[in-house]
Amino acid sequence: MATNSKSRRIVQVDEADQSLRLVEEAMPVPKADEVLVRVIGAGINRPDVMQRRGRYPAPPGASPILGLEVSGQIIALGKDVKRWKKGDLVCGLCNGGGYADHAIVPAKQCLPIPNGVTALEAAALPEVLFTVWHNVFQRGKLEAGENFLVHGGSSGIGSAAIPLAKAMGARVYATAGSPAKCAACEDLGALKAVNYNEEDFVSALKEATNGRGIDVILDMVGGDYIQKNLELATLDGRIVNIAYQQGFKSQINFIPVLMKRLTLTASTLRAQNASQKANIAKELEEEVWPLIERGDVRPLIDSVFPFDQVGRAHNRMEGGEHIGKILLHVGD
């Protein structure tokens, strides 16, 4: 189904210096199971920065354009799309291509914008909540009454994981790199946030949990955190890695894995197939959207940049001082 406009603006990466600029290209047409969204907001995520640097190429079949999540208004539908109609406001997980004023989104990866959340704010929801739900609850199997730790608690992922785990009945802990970031984690619902630049988080959290340790750990750091996670995990603990910002390699003593019956797992969201992502979206709408509408889980927005200042948004992400999500305001 065609639209009135014949072109759209997208963000292009200059391979020579990794800078970002807006260019025009032909307006895409949604496939049978896709929708075309006039974008209001787009989320900035660390994988975008890695892709810009040439370290995280788009998987086969995905758009090479940066951007993994958008919010906006549906303006065209593929022939097999039944749930949505033109004019619907949605947020959704893209298979790339979110840094655009019009983006293609698989229809089953779209969700309605929750009541009480603005169309722009909704751009902060898909990537982090798909990631947290899959890794903490589907893979990590976090249950009410358990201890949960998220490293990087003030990040986009962390700022979603803390209130969601708390709302699901867990006792939540976090690590972060400054007093301000630790305070933000505790404001979000963490019982204790440890400044890893000032304290050994293993000792601090063993003390905070009265020696029990942690049942589920969500780690995006890797490196020497891998061994520390093994030490901190409790009996039958689950450790889920979603990134390895300090490195993929580490010398590990596996005795804690054996003696404590630990489960080590990891995943990337982007490489999962359409049915897996559709299943996550379905569970989010059933389990998490009511929590958002009740106010138990809210997007924490660090900053919003105009579309033509996408380079500044990436600088903010790379600087590491942000607390919560960084967004692009693409359109109204």
C-alpha cells in the first residue's frame, strides 16, 4: 500500500570517519507481514554505536540502517497484517532501520503505546523491555522472592530491569559507576546499588543479602566480572550475559559452577527469529504493559536530541554519563 510521499530521510554512516548525516532515499514499501511507521521517536542503543564503528554488522536480511526501536503512527500495512490499521500509534522493535523518519517494522513486533506514556517516550520501551523480559524472565527464570542483580543499573537496560524485577516481586540490586548513578538505581527500586569504582561488589552484595548471594545476574560487562559473578551467585543461580564490554575472554575457575549448580547462559536479541520476537512481544503486552499503565514501570529518559543531531546523541552514549535512555525526536 503506497504512501503519498516518495522519499524519506535516513541516517547514513560515513565509513571514512564514522560520522552520521541525514540523506534522502526512496520510501520503502512494507512486505506482507510488516507495517510502515511515520516515526515520532527512535531509541539510541549501544549496538547502534558498535554498528557505526563497524563492530556489529547487521545480520543477513536486516536493514543496514542504524536503529533498533521506534515509536510513531502506522501509515501503511502489508497485505497480511490483521491487527493494526492505518493511524494506529505503536512502538516496535525494528530489524534495523529505526534512524529514519519512516521505518519498516514487523507487525508482530509492534505494541500499542501504553496509557500514560507519550508517543515520544514510547520509543524508549521496545529494545530494553524485549531484552530484559527475554533474558531475566524467560532465560533467567527470575521468580518473586529471589535476589536479582543487574550490572550497569543506570543504563537503558538497567533502568528498565530494576523497576520491572521489583514489580515482579524480586529483591533488586545493582552496580553503577558513580554516586549519582547509584542513587538513580535506588530511586528506581534497587535495595542497594554498589559503586564498583569504590567497593568490591561481591563483598558488598554478599553482606547486603546476609550471605545468600544472588539468584539471577544480568551482566553486560564480561571480562573479570565473569568470575566475580560465579562467586556471588547463590545455589542454583542463573547468570545471563547480554554483552561483554570488558572483553569476551577471561581465565575462569569453574569450581563454583559445579559446586553451586549454576546455569550460565547468554543471548543477543537481534539474531533471534521472527517467531521468537513475536512471542516476547506477546508476553510483554500481557505481563508488562499493565505494570507500565499502573505506573510500576516507567521509561527513564536521560535526554532527547533532534533528528538532525543524531551525532550528539551518539556522543552522549559514548561518553557514558547518561542515566536511562537517550532518544531521537524525529517527528510529531
